[in-house]
Amino acid sequence: MRRLPLVRTAAAGAAAALLLSTGIGTAAAGASAAGRPSSDPRTTTHLVPTLVGRATLDADFLADGPPSGADATPANVRQGPWDGQIIPGFSAMVDNGDGTFRAQPDNGFGTKANSADFLLRNYLVKPDWDTGTPGSGEIEILDRIDYHDANGVLDFPITNEGTDERLLTGADFDVESVVRAKDGTFWVGEEFGPFVLHFDADGTLLAPPVGLPGGLKSPQNPYLAPGETPGVRASSGFEAMSASPDGRYLYPVVENALVGETDERRRVVYEFDTRRGEYTDRTWSYRTDLPGNLVGDSFTVGPGRFWFVERDNWDGEASVIKRVYEVDLRRTDADGNLVKELVLDALRIANPLGIDAGEGYGLGETFSLPVQSFETVLRLRDGRILIGNDNNYPGNAARTPGTPDDTEMALVELRRERVRDDGVTVVGHRGASGYRPEHTLAAYEQAILQCADYIEPDVVATKDGVLVARHENEIGGTTDVASRAEFAGRRTTKVIDGRPVTGWFTEDFTLAELRTLRAVERIPAVRPGSARFDGLYQVPTLDEVLDLARHSRTCDGRPVGVYPETKHPTYFDSIGLSLEEPLVAELEANGFDHADAPVILQSFETGNLRELDAMTDVRLAQLVSSSGAPYDLVAAGDPTTYADMVTPAGLAEIATYADGVGLEKNVMIPRRADGTLGEPTPVIAHAHAVGLEVHGWTFRAENQFLPAEFRSSADPTAPGDMAGEIRAFLDAGMDGLFSDHPDAAVAAVRAR
């Protein structure tokens, strides 16, 4: 069986393939192929999304017109009505090619009931970019178009029914996406129907709204009959719509899963023929990273090729997914879903010019767009990327708590940078578990943002055999199950690996039941910052973790690796929920089943690793504790201990089925009686002698986890000198490490 070293084996050529396939390699002037060989074999190049301009419109800006917001929900010390028309961000934009843009807000304040005084408009705007040199950084409103039904084509009552102008309001339609046709008219995607609307260049509605084929309607659809079941969820219509390059076809995308959809991550892409004014019979499936994620915008980048904004519904520090993916209607996976490839992660954009640094969350050395409604993406004619937001005025406060978000336009350039592999693998232990509740997509995404090379999901099974990410199958301390009265009767005591454990167990819950729970911080007294996110995030499936990883890139442009640990495999075998077969199947389904895939499977037991060695070509790592023995050996009456396994003979035996070892820190450098580090043992040298890589666990920043000489004070929860501890182990020859604080671990490695 062909094996590769554990350290950073993912080729930079994979990043090159991504960039070339997406067609974004030309976005940076003079860019050459990613991963081009250099004189240093450990040096590669990759494209870095870089902020080059930013402009904002003050959240409280009022355009001319009648008062608005009389029924808007008060928030952030703002309460309507306001003496003019609020501009609650832009849900869609069109590039005019001359430095100006057509910018369309949505229905105003979120619902039909509270938006009757909000006029639907299409503004002409001009950003004066802040580029780090003199520039106002403001968005100027130059002109506007009022959408109206002066021709009386609508056959249902509207807010301004009895007027000559018949101006349309947010109680009539929720306009979310816009495409300008070659004749200057506007095709608009809408949510209440959802409808496709056609306006002339002056904003006059030209034809009745066109609903979805099959009679699918949302609850807000004016044609929904009494007792009729909606087929589209509320406010889940056409946030995203783009056109074929010749303008004949539109491609509206439903924002959320349709009612009754068995796959909660499936979003349907439709095709609309503008010549015939009707839908074709062609549809496509797009699959989001998480069930709750939404498709926020789309933009045409070539024949059949589109950029999709995919976002979650969180904002500020709670944000997890704010991304732009490219899809090609001619490329689908084995399940019939569109293949998607990352263009940029809007939570990680370099800001070397320091544009607006220090003016709010996400404005610093790294720029992010952590807004709830990331709803605009354009590729400009010069290849740069424009992203922007709907600020849901006055409700969102992603940048500064208590202050409504401004409307933002950010200009991003893909710049080629050269990076050198430092040769040390940093693993986000249970994600970035020092900052977010462990084993959540938020923790894994945070680890990716903090430049981890791998993310580590621990794997257990549900009652219906689905693999999910939890540190233990007992979930009383990592979810809110203890507070859920409906599950009080599930509390029980079981014998796990020879020890009685009392609590709630994943194998007693179906996935659907587990989905109703929310993750909580395991050690809130130590990590109150992480505990602030209690109750927000679901327990992810392994499939979702793998999906996130394969659609992500590390800070140096490489594929993000996944380092799953099988938990209690002997126990799960004993109850008929074997972990190995579904684990290998999940790897195969996500394209992680080949020898050079960025995957390492690990376990404290030995038998299941030997079994996996015969089942898959991916790399394996034997975990070793400083005490005790693998439970499968204990159960079989084998006296071999972990101490036996790290002798030269024991390591040679491990090398027959594994590629590396994950060693508890005390196995490599034991602590003295006073809590300081002692002398390194020969285990690292012995492991290297038989071809095994060595990764150490677990490096944590708080004083209580550090050797005495690296503690900053007597406060056990205060941060100490984790970097100093890491240096000591790297100096002893360790090849990689697991850390709850990947950002600090990466900084320590780079500072060597």
C-alpha cells in the first residue's frame, strides 16, 4: 500500500487546478499558474483575496420620498417612522462599467406587514473608494428609478391601488435580484411569489408576474388559495438570479429548500426563457454546506458558469459561512448536484492597506464581511470582485454592537503571493475549540480562518447509523440536552470502555432528534468567550465536516485536511453500529478516499486501524496516551500497554499498519514533580527511525494546561506562553501538533 508522509502532503497543484477551473486566474494582473515550481521545492504560489477598496453608505441615510418605517421593528436604538426613504442596503447590483452601479434594495423591513410605506426602487450609485489613499470612502446616490405599475398589469390589489402612479411598495413585492437586459429593461427576481418581474428602463412593470412552474407558491403569494399548501418556504424565493451571456435565459435560484424536500441542503436552479416569457423544463440542484445556509446572489462569469453567494444567517463573530462558489451547469457530481469550487471566503480577505482598520469587527489586518445578509457579488470588467450587503436596517449590528450596519461595497482583487511550507502540520483540535464550542461547523471554520492545515472531527454514531462529530458519545456536557425536558427519559448509565458513564448518548438519538439540540461550551468557566456562542449551532454530520473541508483552502492555498478520530470503536461494534464502514463510505462520497488525499484517520485502539489499513489507502495514525492501554487489547486480554507501544519494537509494529503516531505530550517530554518540562524521551527519534511521523496533543493556551515555566500567572484560566511550550516540542523533533488555539499555534511555528 502506497503511503505518504503526514506533513503537508497536499500538492499546491490542487490549488492551481481549482483556480484554473474557475476561470479566476486572470483576475490578478500578470498572474501565472498557481503552484508554479520555484528554486525552493517547498515554495508555492497562490491567489489571495485582497481588499483594495471600500465604500459605505451611512445606515441612517434617508433618500427623498415619503416617511418610511412606521411599522418597522425597532432595533439598535432606532425606531421609525423616519422622515424619508431608508436604504436598507442593496440586495442586487449591476455594473455600468463607468464607475457607477445600479443598486436595488429589497422590500424594506422584511415582511409585507411592516413595509407598506417603503417604495421599491433601483438606485444609481457611485462609490468613492477608500483605497488607503485619500478618498472619502462614501457611496453617493446619484439618481433612482421607482418601480411602478402605472399600466395596471397587476390583477391583485396593491398598496397604492387608488393612485395614478401605482408606485410599488414592500407590501406588494420583495425584489431581491436584478438582471439588466441588452435592451435596457430590468428582469427582477422576487421572493413573495416567488415571481420573475419585467420592468422597462424607467421602472414600469411590463407584464404580469410569472410564478414558478408546477404552481409552487410561497405563503406570501397573492394567488395562494385558502387551504392551499405552499410549496416554497416564506421569504425563500429568488435572492439569486443571473442570465446567460446572450441574455435569453435567466437562472433564478430558490434561496432555501423547497417544502417537503428530503435533502434540506438542496437548492433548485431554474431556467427561464425571456423570449417566451416562461420556464423551460430544465432544472439543476445546488447543495449548500449546511441545511440552514441560503443562496444570496449569483453572477454570470461565462456560458453556463455562475458565481453563487452562499451564506448562513448569523452575523458578527457568530458568522460561519459567507462564501462565493463557482458552479458550471455542465458539471455535476455522482448525486446530480452541481460541483462547486471556492472563489473566496468573505470572512478571510487580506487587508495590507489597512483600509478602515480598527473601525469595527472584521476591520483589521484581515478584512471580513461578517454581515447576516451577504447578498451581492459582481465580477467587474477589470476582473476585480465587488461584494456587498443588505443591512436589514435597523436590525443588523455585525460591526459594532448596538449600532446599525452601514451599507457596504468592498472591492477585492485576487493577488498572487508566494508562500513557503514551514514543514509543521497544525491541526485545529476539535476545530478552534478555544474560541467556539467544540465540534461545530463554527469551530471548524474558525480553525480554517486561523490557518490550520487540518481540522479534527471526533466521530460517533447516531441511533440510525449516521456519523456525527462529538468528542464523546455522551453529550450531556457538549449540548443543551440536559435542559430539554422531552429527552429527560433518555438519561441513563452505560459501560463505555470498561467504565460506567451516566448521561445522554448519541446512539440513543436519531439524527433528526440530535438536530434539535444545540452545542454548548464544554468548559465554560475556562472559556467564557466560547460560551457566548452556546445554543447557536447544531451538531454536524461527518459528511458536513468533509464537505466544508473539501470546499475550503488553507491560508497558503492548499486543500484543508481532515483528521477524523474514531471514538470507542469496540463499544460501537458491540451495539451493531460499526464506525469503519460508514467512515470509509463517507470519505469515498466526498472524494477523500485516495492515497494522497489530505486525510489522516486516527484511533486510540489498534484493531480498527488494522481493519482500516485493509479498507482504504488514506493515511493512518495511532494515538498513544501516557498511561493505560488500547481498549480493544484490554477487552481481548492482551497485556500490551501504551508504554509498550512506544518502545522501538512497539513503534516498529505500529509502522506495519500506520503512517504516524499521535503522542500525548508527556510521552515526548514528561513533566517533573514541580510541573516544569523534563528531558525529552527518545520516542520521537525511535518513531522517525521506523518512518513514522509524530504529532503531539494537545496544546492549549490557558495556564492550567501549560508546564509551570510557561504560565503567566496563578490564574488558571489566563493565557500563558503556549508558543514557548510548542517551541520546546518542535526543538525535540515533533512534526506536527493539535491545538485548541490554531492561530497562536501557527504564529508560534512561523516565529521559529
